Amino acid sequence: MAELYDRVRPGYPMDVLADLAELAELPPRARIVEIGCGTGQATGPLAQRGYTITCLELGEQLAALARHNLAGLPNVEVVTGNFETWQPAHAEYDAVVAFGSFHWISPEHRYRKAAELVGASGKLAVVSMVHVLPDDGDPFFRDVVDDYVSVLGEDAREMVTIGRPPHPQAIADLSDRVISEEVGERRVRPRRREALLLGRRLHR
């Protein structure tokens, strides 16, 4: 299954990775934690920029394939484990990044844990996707909305609702609203809140 996932899942545009590096103000040798690296599709290009990356992947098969795919990059470590409970020997990371994985982390933990892992000027960068459906497109994701909701709750319905591509500003507004609601509810400490680049969805 991991091999099939690796073959069919699209990669990430280089522009997105460049925007992430710029918006998060990553230093040249940044230390990064990646949440849910999958098979390493975003990890490889980021590591090639010179960053030291610790990848957390809960799926054993995905983690094994990620290690295989990233074997030529000594600045990458893939850890099979749970983001919520993982405890590094030394935190103070420059950034925590998530590519299409942040919504799988429980709201009770995702911001607080990220804040604990970064240094005083560290950032949280969340890259997420919006499903769109052209008139002649495959309605698969529309058909499986109830499956998402059964796992993630009713809040997932908005996340997986698909239609015509939204205006970029609408995505930015949604991001700001979600950030305001979730961070406010979880009461992330102000000093840490200011250290995070929270959920700004990258788009062009």
C-alpha cells in the first residue's frame, strides 16, 4: 500500500517550498520537525535546501519507504512515532512543518505541541490542500465525505467539501478564522503564539 501511495500521490510545487522558506524565515541550516512525512515527498526537496529534518511518521510502512527514498540525505532522520507524545532529546527547532497532515492531529495537541518544540523565534508552517472538482471530474472525494466525518467529526465536512477552485483570498480568510478559533480555544501562551507562523495556507 505504501508503494502505491508513493506512486500516485502528487508531489509539491517548488514554489510552495520556496514560499514556505521565505515566510517562515528559515535560516540556511534550519532544524525542522516534519509532521507526517508520508514517503518523503516534501522532505527530499526541503533537505536538498540544506535543512536538517526530523520526520515523524506514524505509519510503519510509510516510514520504512521514506527511509528508503531519503537514504541519500544524511541530514534527514525518519522516526516512526506519534507527534503528540514524541519527546526529542533537544527541542528548540527552527520550524515545525506539516504538508497535508496537520488536520489529523487532535486540536487538543497540535498547536501546543508545536509551540513546545520550537525556539523563541520558531515557526509552525502548515501547507494544506483544497480539493476542487471540474464539471467532468471524478467525484470520489465528494462520495467519501461521510467517511472523513466519521473519523474527524463534523468539522471535517467543510475541509473535504469540494467544488470549483476558490478565490485565493477566500483561502487566506478561512486560514485566519481557523487559527483564531483554535489558538484562542487552546490558550497557547502568548510568547509561544507569537513564535508560530500558524496555518497560513500558501497559494499563488
